[in-house]
Amino acid sequence: MRKSDIQTVRKLALFSDMSDECFETMLQGAFLQRFPSAVVLIGEGEPADFLHIVVDGCVELYATTNGRESTMAVVRPVATFILAAVLADAPYLMAARTIESSQILMIPAENLRDAMKNDAELTRAVVNELANSYRSVVKTLKNHKLRSGVERLANYLVSTHENQGANGRIYLPVEKKLLASMLGMTPENLSRAFATLKPYGVRVKGADIEISLIDDLRVLAKPNELIDNPRS
């Protein structure tokens, strides 16, 4: 691993306060690798042998059952997955694949568990990360259970609009098929939802979206601090 890569990982909230000695020991046997797009990194039910960290690129977490598949989350740099399985020494409940060319750091699961026994700051950081992950799951469940598909899309557009500068235009950071799965919809339902939003100033041209009536769209979306604010 290059020094710059190690420094990037060191700055993660999960590892930033642990001792240098424990950090160096934990990275023994770890390796950094670049994967092309559409590579399956882990599968559902496989043992959690490594903690994965997205250093560069983008990774989709997804699940399947009875021939159906759904996106559970999209992970961007610099972030870890799937911490809970690593700590519990349990099978992965989700699969993961690269959405684009991605650089992934893999830390042996046993190294992380051993480091927690010797470093209280790391243990504290792990508890915080698990707590944040739990709250994120609850927000996702609330979003899916308490809103219609049109409302979920409207809130996604409002949030993305704010994150991209609030200038009346946004660029979808993921393909529409993936967006539909993220929002718990089929591609056909997503297309109909976009059509429903036309009276609210939403115009779609490929991945480029114009939003000319953002206030009207926000009234429809009714953003909720306890669902839509990632910092709440």
C-alpha cells in the first residue's frame, strides 16, 4: 500500500483515534486492489473474512431472494462495508459489486477484532459506526414504508438538488435502473413517477434533470428531518 492510501484510511472516523501500533498491526495482511466495473466482491451467505473499505470508486450493496434483486445501499469513498458481519464473525447478509472501476482495501476480519481488544478508541469508534448504520437503516425503512414511490423520488430529487448546488439542474449520479432499485421501484414505475412529477417542474433528459419549480416539488416531497437529514 502507498503511504497516501494508508493516510486516507487512517483519517476514517473508524481508525483516526486508535494507536499507531494497533493500526499498523491491524493492516498486516491487508491489501489494496483495483477492480473493474461490475465485479462481485462478496456474496450473500459467504463468511465475512474481510472488512472492505472503498478508497476510490463506487460499490452497490444488494440482496436477492426468489429470483428478485434489490439495491440496499450505494457506498462511496471513503467508507467501510459490511462492518456488522465482520464483528459478529457471521455470513454477509448482502452481496457487493462495483458500479465503476473501484479501489478497495481489504482488512482481515480477525485483525480488526483483535485490534478492538487492545484499543479502546477503536472500540468506541466501532460502536459509533454501528449506531450510525442502524439509524441509517431505520431511516431507509421509514422512507419506504411511509411514502409512495412518487414521494420517495421527489425527496431524492430535492436532496440531490441541494447537494449539487441548488441551481435548478441535477445530474443523476447513478443509472436509472439502479436508482429505481434504490427507491424500491421497478424501472417502469420510476418512469411513471418521473412523468407524474412533470407538473412540478421536473424535466428529464437522460441523466440530466431540470427542476424549474423546486418549491412546488418540495411541497409534494415534504422532507422530514428524521428521514432525510443524514446528520440527524
